[in-house]
Amino acid sequence: MSHFIYLVRHGEQQNAEFGINDGPLSERGRAQAHAIGRRLARVPFDQAFTSPLDRALETALIIDQYTQGPAIEPSNLLFDCIPSPAETAPEAYASFYSGVDDSVVEAGQAQMQDAVGAFMTHTREDQHTLLVTHNFVIGYLVAHALELPEWRWLTLGTGNTALTVLRLRSTRPNELTLFGDCSHLADADRTGMSWSPPV
């Protein structure tokens, strides 16, 4: 039996380019959320959770209009965070960590350890769980599921409302069945990545 975990990054945040930590979705972000909601409409979710931050919560509430199963519940375990310390990462990421307080990283580590215990569970029957959260959280959970080095979340970025699916199996290794998929979005609505594919 398998536990399928559907990881969705929040939609585009309004005025995100100005460095605002949190806020409502932009008009395009709301369109992204409706698109992923329609995509997930037929999944028989057994449980669903969201980060309480505005951009994730608004995304989740839109998705909730389309999906089956229980209403999406806020969970502090899905907050945006920095989930591992600088010393575990290659020197190339030193600039990313510059200015980040140790207490922030320690809180992120503790949060993600609890998140793994709460969400990354094996089940006796097929189960479907939706998690609406943030880029770093998704990267960390994927790296953990695949037993990658802890810092590898730094290399696993996804776009706004991208869909990632993990399959946790009791008798076989975990599987990454989908990563960062944005096929529900038009090209003009694909945001949140710092790179562009070659033309």
C-alpha cells in the first residue's frame, strides 16, 4: 500500500518582487491556484494541510473549492523556513546563508523534523495527502524521501503552484513520481523560478 503526498507550492504573491515577506496572491497567483485546483479535482484526498502564511492559505482556499475530501487545515509545520544549517551545504551556498541568524535555522530544522514525523508516514491502505506550502519545505521533503544529503533542498526549486508527488511505500523505496510539474499552467502563467528554459 502507498501513501501519496501531493506537494503544491503557493501561487504568485502580490508585490513579491519588492521583498515583502508575505501577502495576498496576485491576480495571476489566483489564476494559478484555480488551475491547480481543477487539476487536483478528482484526487480522493484523505487529509489536506496548508501553511498558514497568507500566500499559501489563499492558494489552499481556492484549491479547496475543487477538491474532494476534508477541508484544508492550516499547519504551522508547513511554514516557510530554512531547514538545514550552512555547515551541511557546499561552500557555493555560503552567500545564501550570510546574514541568516542561527536561531532561524534551528527553528527551521526543528519544524521540518516534526513535519517529517507528521506527514511522511507509511500507511496500511492507500492514502492521499495534500500539502500546500513553500519552495524550501517541498525541496526538503523530497530530499528526505529520497534519502539525499540534507542540503539538497537548495537544488530542488519549483515554480508557483507546481505539483510534486511522492509515493511512500512500506515494502519498497520511496518514489518521486512527479516533480515541479506546471502542465496545468499556460507558459505566461509560469512564475517563481529564477531561471528560464532554453528557447
